[in-house]
Amino acid sequence: MKAMKKWFILSISSLVLLSACSKEVVQNEAQAEGAVEVASTEWVDDQVKTVDEKATSVNAKADELQREVNALLAATDKTLFKDVAKDHWSYIHIKSLYEKNIIKGFDDQTFRPALSISRYQAASMLIKTFNLPLSNSPSVFKDVSNDDPRRAEIMTAYEAGFFKGSDGYFKPVNSMQRHHMALVLQRAFELTDNGTTYTPFSDVSPTMEAYEAIKVIAQRGIAKGSDGKFNPYTPTNREQFAAFIDRALPYK
């Protein structure tokens, strides 16, 4: 404020000097417009006070606006699902798929991340991932009738080559075991050996059907295993499958 006051005083001093040097001009202007009032120190103080009050008012309005913005951001950044906290490891993957309309969760606003994902649910997520049109073909599986509401999605996943079934059965409600998950992701994203270093898992034999699939998804960091094991026959839960798909999206 002191600097501003000095500036006002210096400016007024300059005007006075100019007035003294151009007395005739000033007199003519005074006759035409009336006497010129020379600003006093009190006037400068009043002006500084007015500017300060206006600045305070502007700052108050800015603070109020910031509070409103923060409230809006907080309202739009709520946790997506009641049972998946923002600091949970899978939240970023679940959020990514939710924003892409690949997953929705349940009617009670839960995602149920630890629940094993079924083969049908996995097929449905992959169809949405690739935005595939639903098939009108009749079912080729013994355990999926033509009037089954899941038929269109199951047949779409089958015709896309993601799933093959077993002995004529699709087994839609069976859990998606991790070695099946690897096979499905390899087929869906058409993944092949990229030549990078691969450390074999102690519980995955080279003679396993899913060996190559497990290898290629491990090479790309889609699935990493735990303590040197892949746990191929363990059911894949919903948050794991969401993470696997999200990590695989760059290879789509």
C-alpha cells in the first residue's frame, strides 16, 4: 500500500510541475472547464483505501467461486461403487472400464470385486470391449437354449473366436479359471510371443494347453502371478478380470 501511495504522490507532483511549465495552457483549460483541483495527500489515501476495498471484494468473490468449483469437483469425483475405494489397487482399472461402458456393476451400486467372474460375464465384457454387434445365430451349445437371454452374447463371443466351449457345452455359470482367462485374452487381443524375457511360473508346465497364452500375457504385464506362481486353476475374480482387460486395451 505504501508503494501505491508513493506512486500517487509522485504522479501528482509531476502534474504540478507540468502545470507550472505550461501555465498559459492550464489557465485556458481552467477558463473552459473550471478550476483544476490539486489532489491532496488525504485524497490519495482515500483512493488507496478504495482500491484496497475493491481488491478485498474481488478476493472474497474469487474465494467463493473456488469453493463452488471445489464442491462441483467433489460431486463429480465420488467413488464409483460402494465396495471399491479410490485407493484400492483395482479402482483405476474399474473406473477406466466403467467410463468406456464396458462394466456397470449391480443395482445396489456395488461392483463385488472379489466375486468370481463367470464365463458368460467374461464373454459379455469382451463383447463390450470390442463393441461387437450381437449374433442372431442359433445356439451351438447343449447348455444354452435358443430362448436363453444369454444366447446372443455367448454366440457372439463364440463366433468371434474368443471362446470354444468343451464337448458341446459352454458352461456359462462356471467360474473363469485363470488359465482359461489367459486363453481367452490371447485369442481376443490376438497376442503372440513378442520375444521379451519371460520367467516361467513354477506351476505352469510347458505341456499345458494354456502355456503359450500365459506366457504372452505375462510378457506384456497383463497378468503377473504371485510369488512365482500363476495359479492357473484358481477362479478369476471380477476386479482381476477388469484389470486384465484394461491392461490389454493398448493391444486392441
